[in-house]
Amino acid sequence: MNPTMIQFFHWYTEGGGKLWKHAEQQSSYLAELGITSVWFPPAYKGTDGEHSVGYDAYDLFDLGEFDQKNSVATKYGTKEDYQKAIKALKEKNIQVIVDIVLGHKGGGDELEKFKVVKVDENNRDKIISDAIEIESYTKFTFPGRKKKYSDFEWNFTCFSGVDYAEGKDSHIYKILSEYGDDWEEMIDDEKGNYDYLMFNDVEHRNPHVREELNKWAQWYFEQTDFDGVRLDALKHISFDFYKEWLTLLRSNSGKNIFAVGEYWAPGYLNLLQKYIEATEGCMSLFDSSLQNNFCNASKEGASYDFRRIFDETLTQADPMHSVSLVDNHDTQPLQDLEAPVEYWFKPLAYALILLRENGYPCVFYPDLYGAHYKDFDREGNEQEIFLDKVDGIEELLKARKDNAYGIQRDYFEDANCLGWVREGDEEHSGCAVVLSNKDAYEKPMEMGEKYVGKIFYDRLGRSQEKVTIDENGWGNFPVPAGNVSVWIVE
């Protein structure tokens, strides 16, 4: 079966411990659609306890088991709920991908005193103060867990920078420590050095930290038997760290753990390629460049040259390391990296990632289930957002499961109308796909000799016509204006 991932959450996923139970209940439905892996949100206790989305990691060993940060459960449920959801998915042959946040920690338990220098927020290599002593919440003792699973306590030597100093203005403070007065090495010079992102920045050069994070990975695997990892905020973490971490995890688990990293650099394919090279291809990356192309194409409409949709994308340049997506929790409306794909274009975008041979597609939860939430925009005004499920998303997923196999022939000669066929294989009949960002079209394409005389219909129901394949194996496949049609054998 063609691999297909779903991001089974979004930034505003409902709390109250419902998500793990919901995933358990949805396991059969997801399998029916051809979903082969589920990416879950961070499952460990965050700074805001039961209200935390999970990216403000506090205690990695608390999967909703201990009374910490004013709750036992996380936003998504208890450890028991989590393990039940994983079991239900695995029983349906759906793999589980867990979210890994190892770049920073928040919610420290005690204040510590140590020396720092202030750095320029726009150029973190630029020091703008003398060495000063500050107090910050860098001591993590996890009193609610009482040293169960690990007796490691984090202190200021485990971090390279903080943004909080007791009694002082918020700023980025570089910790002066035995591991160097510089930040860790990054592959790009954005903001001088973008090692620091938020909260207490983890110092991966500290051998005790590396040892603890390696031990934790093995513990987490033993608790959940996960199949893959999604690695958060790669541009802020030493690339050397994850090479070692993944190697040890795969070795210790005896399993070829899948890994996809978030190196968000829309429009900068060179940085994605540079990161893959630096990490010796040990992980895939989300194709932020393709998502950026989708966003632009959806906004430009008929003026966008559709033939350029895969230009400067990882899916085209290095499909073996590409996880393609239409939207995610960072690009959705009211988020910092907001870049949502317009609703009319989403069926076209999903056809482009689900029905072609390159890339490992990832579906976004609201695009399958819809979403409704409120938050404040950048001007401080409260906004109410309604995200409708994508029109035809179930049939697009089923078409991937049933028809997107075999030789692919592209018909990309028109700036406003793209088409391709998949011939199918010994077990699956193929499909013909036509997309338009302008007018209604009829595109002649070759399905192949084995389809001579066969009648095709539009699986999405966009067109009521039928197409008969001629004696040469060709057919004229229609598509409505600004839409997509997926033609399969009747």
C-alpha cells in the first residue's frame, strides 16, 4: 500500500484529555482511507500542564502519569489513554510517529544563579553587555515524579541560553559555561546563529545531557513501541546531535525508526539539501518549499504558472527525503508562520501530493475533520476561525490507496492545466488526474494499451461525463474550472 501519514492534531486541538481516545475510536476509519501512519503531538508534560500543546516541554518522562504542572493528564489524555490509542492503531497496521522536542525546556522548578552575557536578538553572535549574574528557572527536579524512571536533574550547565532573568527585562542571555561561550554550530547564519529559540535552550555539547536524552529515547520506545519520530525545530539544534541520537535509537531499539525533521525554510531548497547532507541522509524533511508554492499558487489563482508548482522543492529534487504537506499546525491561520493554502486550491494540492509517485504525503487533521477555534491575531484582535474539511478528501485518499500505482506520465505543457496518468500495476487499476487553476479543460492523455475500450468516470464526481479509451490507449479527460478530476475505470 502507498504510505500516507496524517498529522492527527492542530495547534488548537480541543483539550480535556480527548485526543488519545478520539484516535483510538478513529483507527478503523483511518485504515479504511489508506492512512498508514499517524503523527501524534508531543505526549509529555509541558509548562502549562493540561493546557499545553506540548512544544513547551517540561518533563519528557511524564506521559500523563504524574501530578505535575497542576494536572496528571496532558491536554490529550493520560499515559494509559495514549498507550491504548497506539495499540488500537497498530492493530490496524497503522504506524505511530511521535513528536520529539529536544531543543528547549520550560517550566523549571527552582531558580539558580549563573553568569551570562546579553546578545542582540537579531544577531545572536553579537554580545551587547558585560558578563553579569542573573537568576533563572534552570533547575528541573520534577518533584511530582519523585525520580521514577530517571534521577537526572537539569541545571544551568545543561543549557546554553535563557530568555528569563528574575527582576530583569526579558532578553536573550547567553550562558557562560565550560562548553563554550559560543552557540552550537548551525548550518545557516540566520540571526547570526539561530541556536536559541525559546525558554531554556538545551546545551547538546554537555555529555551528561546527551546521555540522558539517549537514555530517554530508549525508555520512550519501550513505553510505546513507536515506529517513527518527528523532530521539532531542527534549525535551532546541532545537526551532529541528531545524527548520534538517531543512530543510537535505531541500534538500541533494533528497529529502523523512520525520522522526519522540521527544518522550516520556505523557498530555500538549498538549506533543506544542506541539512540532509550535513546529517548524512539520516532523516527526511518536510517540504516547506512545496507548501510555500501551494500557498502562493492558491493566492495567485489563474495568474500562477502551474508548470512551476514543483520548482525548487525537495519533492522534485530529492523525493526519497521528502515528506510533502499542504498545511500544518504552524501554517494554519493565527499562527506565527501563518501561510494557509486557500480552500479552493486544497483539493488540487492534495491531488499533487497524494496521487503522484514522489514524496511521502502528510494530511493535516483539519483538512480531514474540519476545525473551529478562536485566538488573537497579530494586532491583538480576537478572531474566530472555521476550517472546513477539504472537498473530496476521502476520495482522494482512497484513490491513492486504490489507484495511484505504476508508471507515471506527465502532461505539464499548459500553464493553467496539469495532467498525469498512473498506469496501475498487476494488483491495481490506474488513474488519470487533471487539475485546472483557470478554465474548464479537456486534456488528451495516454492511459496505455491495456485500457483500450475501457470506460472511465470521475471518482470525485466533479464531472458527470464518461471517457472511453481509444484504440491507441488515449482518452480526453475533462476537468471543471479551478478544480481537479480523478478518472478511474468504471
